[in-house]
Amino acid sequence: MPEKLNIYWLQIDAGALDTEWKQCTDEGKDVSPLAAEFERVKALDLEDPANQPAAEALLDRTAALPVKEDYPYVEPSDLAGIRAARPPAPDLPPVDQAALPGRIHGAWLGRVCGCLLGKPVEGWRRPKMWGYLKDSGRWPLADYFTRKVPEKVLEDHKIEPSGPYIETVDCMPIDDDTNYTVCGLKLMQQHGLGFSPIDVAKFWMSNLPLLVTCTAERVAYRNFAMNIAPPRSATFRNPFREWIGAQIRADFFGYACPGNPELAAELAWRDASISHVKNGIYGEMWAAAMIAAALVTDDVPTVIHAGLAQIPVRCRLAESMRLVMRWQTDGVGYDRAVENIHERWNENQGHHWCHTISNAMIVAAGLLYGKLDYARSICRAVQPCFDTDCNGATVGSIVGAVLGAEALPEQWTAPVNDTLLTSLAGYNRVRISEMADQTVALVRKLRG
């Protein structure tokens, strides 16, 4: 019998169909008339290519379903529609040109180190991570993850023998979160402010190997290869269209637009629209706008509001961000806030674990309860579990942008030795400081 290829996320399996059901429900579609068809197709051997057309036809049917008339949210995916649905934006101070290089360097370095904190435990659920931390006397999280703990802890919690534990690294290993930050720099060095969604798609195909992309990005990449252009590349048979993948691509667009969240969000929209819709897009716009604001202000609520000002006021993401902010202002403690998030999102369901909104809530909690202490902020973004490397990276980027590189603790920055590995063609090993210098040069060129 010939060996099957069956590359994950390039074919439709039962898990993808479960995600599609949940995604349609989130979007306000009534999928109940298709319940029997979902069960019939899920029962097929979907590793057999002969059964893929049935799964594809089912996704085509769900794509055609209308949103219910009583759906309470307003969630356009086009830029004009998003802008028409935004709330007012907060005022921001002007760019401090003298401080800008240090803040951009801080954003890059803060992102890399926050990502490294969460990378070894990506996929760990609470019983494993919290058990490891408590049983090894490391609770609450305050340092990088290590296997240098009692052997019983390793055995009890089935701690993997391999992985980027802090004692094994001398730089930042390859990670999709940091791949996309370098992608943003190289894309804008080639195209400037005028790049289009199609430019992003072509850049990926020319510079990123297909299999270093995940979920919605891999589906979009498959669609590009079939000459399906944006924005249809985001919706064509893509159950992962509101997952976190776009949000982790936001950072460079914020770096490129210090003090200009609206422009940062527009650039992020061009990037996100090739693979995501609705709240998947909003996550990237929100994060990019927050970073642009963090390069000029040190007020965390203002940073978050600057992000929210670029997305629809009546979307699910904005509603969830307002909720986290209300918990903090009402005196709800950090631990209780984390429990609240877990009560709303089930970490044991892939759709919940990898969704934009569940992870954005953790990002907001890390920022609000971290109070611009770098260590506390990234640890409070990673300790709740969910997508740990993504959330540590985003919070690290924002706090690093506020504090600047010189203020980041050596405990966190020394292990990476100013070095980042990537999957990009021609940029397999780069200096973080050099990426920051190139960013500053680009910003000054763009500003004339």
C-alpha cells in the first residue's frame, strides 16, 4: 500500500470539522440543519483522499450559511467596514525621537524573551504546568522553565526530555511568532507602506517554507498555491479563520508606526486579511495598534484603548477586552481573573485553546496585572497556559516598547545572546539588535 502524505492542516479531518462547527456558531450561523451531514462526513476515513471531496463540500455549505438576524455583534472583515464601526481613539503624546531607538530595541528584545519563556510549555495544560511549578517550588512563575528540578517532578508531570529549556539554549530558537516579526521587517523593506495583501502572500511563498506555517496560515498558503487570492484565501475551506495566527504577526507593523495606531492597524489588516476574518483580523489590528501606542506612552489602559479604537466596538474581541479591564478596575485579583478566563474558554478544546479572543484576554491580563514590570508581565501572560509562547511574546513586545532595551532585566535577556534563529530564506541567524537598528532606519525613511 502506498504511503499517505496527510500533511496536517492541508487536509480536512474530523477535528477541523469540529472546529468549523464551533466557528460557525461563534459567527452567528445556524449549523443545526447540517448536523447529520457533519456526523456522516466525520465518520468517513478522511485520510483517504477519495473522501476529501465530501469534507470540502461540507465546508462550502457552511461558508454559504447566513448570519442570524438577531446576532448581537457587528463584525465586518473589510477595512472600510471596520473603520466605520470603531469607537473614538485616545490622544497620544508625540514620538520622542531620542528615546525611539531604545524603545524599538526593547520591543524586539522583549518579544523574543517573552516568546522564549512560553516556548517550552506550549501545549501544556494547567494540571501539568501548575503541578510542575508548585511541586518544584517555583510557584508563581518567575523565571524561565528548566528540567533542573527533582526527578520526581519530571516523572509525575511527564516533563519531556527535549525542548528549549533555558539550560539548553544560547539564542532564541526558531519559532513562528518571531519568524513573522522578521517577515514584517523584510516585507516593508521591499515594499514600504504601499504593500498589498497579495504582496504578503507572494512574500510568504518566496521566503517561508510551507510547513513552518500553522493552522489558518497553512490553509491560506495552500490556497495561494491554487491561485486563490486574498481575501478569499482567508475563507476558502479555512476552519481556523479566527485563531490566533494573525495576532502573532502584528508586532512589526506596530514597530513601523510609532505613535500612529491607525496606520499600524491598517498595515496589520492588509497582513491579516490573507488568512483570517472578523476577530481573527481584529486581533492583529488590536495588537499592532497597542504596540504603536506603547512606543510613545507608558499608560497601560491607554495602550489597550488605543488598540480597541481600531476595531469594531460591537465585536466579540472588544467586548472581552472591556470585561478584563473591568475586572481589574473592580479589584478582581489576577488569580481570579485567570479562573474567569478558563471558565469562559476550555483549554482542552483546540478551538478555544488557539482562538484569538481567549489568548487576547490573557494578553490583556498580563498587561494590566503586570503593571509594566517586565518579569511579572510576561510571567502573568504565560502562567495561565493557552498559547504560552504567543502570549508571552505579545506582552513582552508591548512592555519592552514602553521600557526600552536598557531597562529589561539581564536575567531575561542574557540567555538569548542577542541572537535569533528564523526560518526565513537568507535570515536563518540574525542579531536582535541589528533587526532593531534596521527597524529604526526604516521608520525614519518612511517618515521622511
